[in-house]
Amino acid sequence: MSAISAAGLRSSRRAPYVLVAAAAFYLLCLVVGPMLYEFYLSLTDARLLNIYRNQFVGLANYAQMMADTRMLAALRITVVYTVLTVGLALAAGVASALAVHGRFPGRSVGRVVLILPWAMPSVAAALAFTWIFNQETGVLNRVVQTMGGTAHGWLTDPDWALAAVIAVSAWKTFPFVMLVVLAALQSIPEDLYEAARLDRADAPNTFAAVTWPHIAPAVGVVALLLTIWAFRRFEVIWLLTEGGPLEATNTLVVDVYRASFIQGEIGRGAALGVVGLVFSTLVTLVYFHVTRQRDSTHA
């Protein structure tokens, strides 16, 4: 019995190391390894048809990229797309969560309907909005014309294409915000709202004093996730506009795809990908810095 107990004790002591080693192996193979290989490719002239026969060119891809006005325009469009998409999704998600949080007839049906955009496949959503935005037969132009306006080429006009893509992206992602915020709302003790009612606090003051402090951490986390996802979103943009018209919706990720798989310049595409990775890392670091400062202030 003592030998069995000693063996079990040694096994239990080794278990944490085995679990950590498994996680480290996973990160090394599926995260760190591909990232390092991407950085290596960004320093070469690798092409799609001879990716393993390449020459080391150092920072030439980065220098060419920074001197390319198209890349700088793509970076600007990416930032605009990310900021507006995240802002609209957060506003719509928080408002929807507040709307379906209370008790009312048909609440379950309302929640299901609001979740549908998140559940809908991106291809199906893109096809639906391609029809809605169609200049000749689209529903949106029919409504605009009925109200006395003029029809627009929402996906073919450079002045409107980015706004249309942002609207679709925000519509597709706001249900995720709603679900996260709704979970945070349901964790707020009812006693706090009762105390606010006893103090005769109106709705805006109740939201500022009770609701917002409890949902703010959840909103911060979901804002970080949405920012990273928006910065690297490809499928919705490509299916709607393919980065056009006249590169009006050409984001950094679309540029990575074009450079790598259409033009065949894997090295330049990898350099663009590294820029996107750096941006996402900076956003994450800023979020954790702000969170740390907030926690130290409230401590």
C-alpha cells in the first residue's frame, strides 16, 4: 500500500508539469512556430510557386511596403473600418442587451431573433446583403426611392462602399456583444436597483451608478476582441466588394490576400501580415495597461 501511495503521490506531483508541457507544446507548434515562420518569410523574396526557393532580402519588403501609398491607404481604411465597426457593434449590442434584459411577453423570441445575425454564415449574409444593396433591384434602393431619394450603387460607388461594408460587419457582430453584456446584466444584484429606486434615481442615473460599473469590464473585453477580429476580418469584405471599388474597401487583410495569393508575392504578403500582428499586439497591450490603471484606481 505504501508503494502504491508513493507512486500515486509522484504521479500527482508530475501532473501539473505534464499539463503545462502539453500547453507549451501546443503554443509552440500552432502559435509561436507559424508566427516565426511568417516573420522569416517577410525577410525573403518568396513567391507562391517557389516558396521554398527564396533569397534573404532583409527589410526590403518592409521598406517597399512603407513607400507604397497603396499600403498606407489600406492601413488608413483598416483603422477607419475597425473603429466604426467596433463602435457601432458595441452601441447596438449594449442597447439590445438592455432592451431584452427586462421581463416582457415574447422576450425569448426577441433574444433569438437578435442572435440570428451572429449565427448566420458569413457567405449567406454577404449574399443577402449583395441583393439588398443591388443598385437596380435591391430592397434598400426601393425603400430610398419610395421616400423620394435617389438610388445608389452601395457596393459599387467608392463613396458608399466602405459605409455599406461597415454596416454589414456591425450587423453581423453586434449579437456577440449583446450576449456578453446580457450575461453581465444578469449578474447584477437586484438589491442595487431597489436601492436606486428608494433613492428616487431616474433611469440615466441608475444606469451610470449601478448598471455601467458592472458591465464595463465585460464591454472592455468584448471591445478588445471585436477590435482584433475587425482588424483581421476578410470574408465579409471580400465577398461583398473584393476590396473595391477603386480599392475603397481595400483593408490590410485584403491586401495580404492579394499580395500572397493573387500576385504570388508571399514575402510581401508575410510582411503585411506582420504589420497586422504588431497592430493587434499593440491594441492588446493598451487594453491591459488601461485595465491595470483602472483596477489600481479602484483598489
